[in-house]
Amino acid sequence: MVIVVGAGLAGLVCALELQKQNIPCLLLESSARLGGRVGSLDQDHFKLDLGFQVLLDSYSTIFQYCRLDDLQPRYFDSGGIVWNFGKRFRFRSRPPDLSVLTTKAFSWTDKLRLALISAGLLCRSDHQILAQDDPVTVADYIAKFSAAAIEGFFRPFFGGVLLDNDLQSSSVLFRYYFKKFLIGRALIPAKGMQEIPEQLSRRIDQNRIRLQSEVISLRVKDARVREIELSTGELLSCEHLVLACSEPVSVKLLRGQANSQSNVERGGQASLSGPQVRPARRVSVMYWSSNVSLYPDKLLVLMAGRKRLIRHFVQITNVSPELAPDGVHLISATILGEPDRPGLVDDAESEICEVFPRARGKLEFLRSIQIPYGVPLQPPGRLFGELFRKPYQNVWLAGDQISYASTEGVARSGAAVAHDIARTF
Ligand SMILES: Cc1cc2nc3c(=O)[nH]c(=O)nc-3n(C[C@H](O)[C@H](O)[C@H](O)COP(=O)(O)OP(=O)(O)OC[C@H]3O[C@@H](n4cnc5c(N)ncnc54)[C@H](O)[C@@H]3O)c2cc1C
């Protein structure tokens, strides 16, 4: 029996692939909901995603496990609306509208640079792009662009993608996402991101999934994890164990195990004091409803400048009207880093009203969702967690602790682990 810990996308894809390979497995999830960091909640007939997230139709692995059509994809237009302190630039980057060529959001030199970067990336495979973890941050990589392009487009857009306002993440990620956006389109499932884990789980034998089953410790003998213990005290034996939980949980389970007296007595390894948990990027999302439409486009509004509270916002019902009751508009704003504080909602609202004065007095606050563990820091040279891939012979890691933090990256890691395990049978 293979036990998979964590029913985020990595764990779900792993369990699905194990099932395909006819390998018995059990997927254990501590919470009452599938999907981990990908999900939605219902409130007063609105669907609110747990953080603004999109899928890209240029991803490949995730679509080997869930069918794009079944998600009822609702597409964004490629482009953006830049709000640069009183000036608004709207551009699209796909035919028939190629206003990205004429927009004043970028200088002609910026446009030439963008064309050169695009041409270079189109010649390289994802594997080639991801394999080259050079020591350059995103901020350094884009430093030659004009200040208007950096502050008006790159920081709000890629800061939002990487949840990194300072753009200190590895430039590998910039190149990877830039190419994915170049060749693909961003989409959300009509009924919210929760549809992705739900669709994955519907393909898994329901007897193989247990919710509200938190793994609290591992029992090791002869350098193999033999049993896991649930918070209820139940012990389950395993031949292989996949940790598809987040990095802090894996490190805690492994380190707790390594350092426990009983493990040492049982002949387990005690060498896991090394791996350090990468700090996480905090993010929050705020939702408002409005009876008045702020704008008609299926575009993200990018807030220029480093010190903006809102990194970007979107009238998400322009993309998927299904997320709100008929005729009502739903607005979602992404805020990086900032912990909750009194006055935060009012401050965010006034930034939206600065861009669209018609929103004044019309926004009805629905909810703020705080996500303390958004993604792990992914600086140059430490794109992935500190490697302890094989802490025990039969323990495997999946998710954004060993892959780049994206739905595609974690799906790929879950599938790869299942294939590796299949090879041992
Ligand atoms: C706000 C936000 C926006 C994002 N935007 C995008 C985007 O636009 N595009 C993109 O591709 N990626 C995006 N990402 C990144 C992507 O969502 C994550 O990298 C990915 O979902 C992580 O999946 P995972 O399976 O590795 O981990 P998780 O989703 O964290 O899953 C781990 C699971 O393990 C469970 N668990 C933890 N401890 C235990 C335990 N002891 N026992 C049992 N179960 C346990 C958890 O409850 C959880 O369900 C975004 C992330 C956030 C937070």
C-alpha cells in the first residue's frame, strides 16, 4: 500500500496516477476539503477562490489528469489595464487586437526587448528553461526595461504571479511563465478553482481518499517508514509513503521522526537536522460585489508602483459570470505580504475607486481571505526546497517543496513520483 499525505493537486495527481498503474494507495487529507491551496468557498451565492489563481492552457501535465472542457474554461484576454498614477493604458497582445504594439505603457525599446525575449524563449523547451537555475533575480533580469514598464507592468503582473512584490524570485520562473503566457491563455473554471481538485478526485476510487485524516508522525525501522500515525491515534502501515504536503509539514514530520528517541532506538536515520524550511510568501485576497460594472474587459487591472496596497484586481465576473448571482459583479483584489489590520479594506477600496471613480459608494465588501503560506520563497539557486528527496528508502516528496510553485509544477511532481514508485514494483 502506498500512502499519499495531502490532497492538494500534487497528492491528487499522484494518487490518480498510482491508481492508473494499479498500485493500491490511500490518500490522506488533514482538512475537510480537497485541493489544498487550490480551492473556492461559497458565500451568499458567490464562489470565492482561495486566492486569485489561474490555469494556463499552455500547461500540459495537469491536463493529462483533468479535462479542460469539463472545467468549462472561461478565458481572460491576453493583456492588461495598467493604472499608472492617473494614466490608464489598456492593451491586448493577441490578434486581432495587437494594441500591445502601440500602447504607451511600453517604450519602443521595451517592445524590442520584449520581442527578443519572446523569440529566445520560443526556441527553448520548458525543460531547458527550468534546468538553468542562474543566479539572477527577476528584478535584475528586467532591469534594462524602462521604469514605466517595470513599475507599470512587470512588478504588478509578475509580482502577482510569483506573489513577490520585490521580484527577488529566480529569473527562471520569469522566463518559464513569460513563455507560458506567450503561447497560452489564462483561464478559470466557470465554477471556480475548486472544480480542479473535485474533477481529479472524481476519477479516484472514493475508498482511496480519506478527509480529516491528519498524519502526525512516522514510524521508521531499518531506514524505511513502516507506519504512519494519525491524530486519532490510528496506525496505518505502508510500503511507500508520499509526502505531498507543504514543505513545513514534511520537514516537521521527517525531522520529528529523525530526532525522536524511538526512531533512533529502532534504527532510523537521524540525519535530517539539515533541511531548513524556506520562508513563505503571504498573500490575501479581498472580494467585493457591485451592482455597477467597473469596466467591460476580461483583463486584470495592474496597479503601477512598488508601494501599492493592491497588486492587481479584476472584475472576475467579466471572465466567469457564473461566480456571482445574475447581474451582480464580483471584484477580487490581490494584496501581497500585508497582514490583516484595521482600515485595510477601506484602503483597498479607495485604490479601486481611484482607478474607477464610478465604484465609489457602490462596492459591497464580501470577505477577505488571508493565506499565510502562499508559496515558498523561490530565490535564485533555491528554486526548490533543500533536497532531501530520499530521506528514507521508501519516502517520496511531491508538490512545491520539490517543484516550482504552480499547479503545473506540482502536478508534474505528483505524476513523476507515481511513475518512480511504479518502477519499484
Ligand atoms: C494565492 C495563490 C495564488 C497562486 N496562483 C497560482 C497561479 O495563478 N497559477 C499557478 O500555477 N499556481 C499558482 N499558485 C501556486 C499553486 O497553487 C501551489 O503551488 C500548489 O497549489 C501547491 O500544491 P501542493 O499540492 O504542493 O500543496 P497544497 O495545495 O498545499 O496541498 C497540501 C495538502 O496537504 C494537506 N496536509 C498538510 N499537512 C497534512 C498532514 N499532516 N496530514 C494530511 N494532510 C496534510 C493540506 O491540507 C493540503 O490539502 C498560487 C498559490 C497561491 C497561494
